[in-house]
Amino acid sequence: QVQLVESGGGLVQAGGSLRLSCVASGGTFSTLAMGWFRQAPGKEREFVAVVALRGGATRYAASVKGRFTISRDNGKNAVYLQMHSLKPEDTAVYYCAGDRTPGGPYSASSSPTAYEYWGQGTQVTVSS
């Protein structure tokens, strides 16, 4: 069973930056497609960014494209989300997720239902 632990959330002013980290244990990280999702109060969990087994294959939600960057380090069993130009609407709990059955080495789903493993979440609050 894979365990995922996120860190790096916090309170930041609009326009600021944060870097989220997620470290995996208990499984073979390099076989997982990884994603970041977020959930704001009263809203459904939504796709932010995903990265395939091959780290160069990434996808982003339109709302974060150009501001956020997802990356992975298989040697450290970690996935990161670098966030720049943060906006108040980015405020949410951010979750790291792992998919043990991706469609291929360059494939990563944007649907939360495709992911079997989830972290506990880290709060990101952006003040205006």
C-alpha cells in the first residue's frame, strides 16, 4: 500500500509563490502516474496537474497553466507542485494522488476517480 504525505502549504499573499511536495512510501513510486488535485469549500475536488511515468509528460488545468509546474523525482519518491502568481481563487486543500494503472508511460488521467492513492491534503490560502 502506498502512503502519500504532502507538505508546503500555507498562507501567502496574492501574487506570491509556494512549492508543494509529496513524498511516497510503501510502493514502487516510479510505476505511478501522479497528480495534484484541489478542493475548495463547498466545491468538488478538481484537477490541477498530472505527470506521467515519464516526467516530461504533463497536463495542466486551464486555470493554472503557465503559473503552476508539476515535476517528479523518482529517486526521491517525490512529486512537486511549484505555484507562482497565486490568486485568491487558488485557495483550497491540495491533494497529491497516485494512479497505479496509468494507460502508458506517457499517460496520466485528469479524473480523480482514476487515482487509488491519496494524501491527507495540505491547505493553501491566498489572501487578496
